[in-house]
Amino acid sequence: MNTSKNDNWLYTISPKQSLIHLNFKEIWQYRDLLFLFVKRDVITLYKQTILGPLWYFIQPLFTSIIFTLVFNNIADIEVGKGIPAFLFNLAGITSWNYFSECIKGTSDTFKKNQNIFGKVYFPRVIMPMSTVVSNLIKLGIQLLVFVCFYMYFVFFTDKASHSLPQIELILLPILIVLMGFLGLGLGMIISSMTTKYRDLTFLVGFGVQLLMYASAVMYPMELIKQKVEAGVIPKFAGAFIEYNPMTTIIEMFRYMTLGTGAFKMSDLIYISVICLVTFLLGLIVFNKTEKTFIDTI
């Protein structure tokens, strides 16, 4: 069949000309597919389970209870006067869970969706983006749980006398977006690497678990500084925890919601740069791997 050179094509599929390529117009055209993947992630995650979406509530609550018993009651870690230890831990876990779920959900994008990628064209970045968006639903539910327990401690107990939300709470959406960028960027890097090195898949869960203990989820950053000054913790370990972007994010989240922790505009700029650079690096690696992964996976 002869075709005219003047034919107007709806889509033209061609190699990317740059490594940093994110076609927002094309992603918007495929927005229905994005929402379909989000719906799939939410529905299939707890399909054929007994408790279903109740796991959204159970996981942070039981983790907070265990952290309170082990780190605050047994290890006797102080979280601040007028700050309930359970609420302190719940704040850390709520913010940490969104990041960890994003990185774990996007870290096997190529492997998990190789059959779809090999048959149908669509912007590949939609797949990890759908994981980040679907986890926002889980984060919203867990934030609601946090608010309910906050109200309980404030109105029905005398343990939260110094637990006050700060005006910086209006910046919470920015903090959530930064967590999404950080998890998405790291997830795309890991996903790209697992196309060649399969054993990295087994290390993701273990690595994320270790990173949690280095992100001030269950202890205040002030405690680490005191331990470093006393010589109990090596300086390099203290520096790693302090400059870990998730440590800064969790400390900011606690400050916004409970009034404990720290908040500095310089820290917000710091984590913004780190998260955006990580995302761009992940996008570069993802785009490069996308061209050849079907031959190596």
C-alpha cells in the first residue's frame, strides 16, 4: 500500500533523543491508563485476603506499639516532654511507609511487567508513576489514623500537653511530593539494575529495612547527636544518619504535626535538591535501560 508523505499520524514512536526525557503531554494522553494501573494496584494488593484494606490500619498501629514497647519502654529512649511515645513513633512510621512502599513497588518495574512491555506501547514511566500515586491512597488512610490518635491523646489524655501542630504544616504536600520523587528515583535505578543483576531483587527489602534504622524513624535526631558527642556512636555513622534525606523528612514531619524535631528552610532546600537529583538520575537510567531491557531480562 502506498502512503503519502503528507499523512498525519496520531503517534510517532521513535528513539528518545535525550536521556532526561519525560513527555508530560504523552503521559497526560495516557492518563486513563495511569489511573487503570492505580486501580489495579489498590484492588489486587489485598484481593483474596481476610482483612483486606484493614491492613492499611493494622500495619502502622502494630509497628508503633512494638516500637513503643521496645525502644521507649525497654530501651528507655526519651522523645520529649509532653510528646506521647506512641504518637512519636506513629508519625515516623506514617512518613516512612510512603517512601518505603514507593521504592519497593517501583524497584521491580521491568521484571514484573515484562510481558506487557514486550507487547504494547505506552510511556514506560507510567508504570512506576502509578505505584507512587496508588501509595498516596494508603498514605491518606494512615494520615487519617494518625489524626484520630492525635485527637485522642490531646482531648482524652494529659500526655500530649506539648504536641501542637505548627504553621509549617501547610508545607506537608511539598514534603509528600519530595518523598514520592525520592522513592520513584531510587526505585527506577534499582529496577534498571535488576534487569542484569537479578539477586538485587532479594536485597531490596533487606536494604530498605536497614535504611529505616538509619532514618530516625524510632528515635529523635537529637539523641544521635548526643551519642556522637559522647563517643558512643562513630562520627561517620552520625553524619550518615543526619544527612540521610529521609531523616530530615521525618524530623520535619514530626515538627509539623507534633512540634518536636526540627524544621529549617535550608534543610528543605537540601532535601529538595537531593530528591530532584535522585529522580533525574533514576529517569536517565530508566530511559537508557528501557531501550534494551527486553533483550536482557
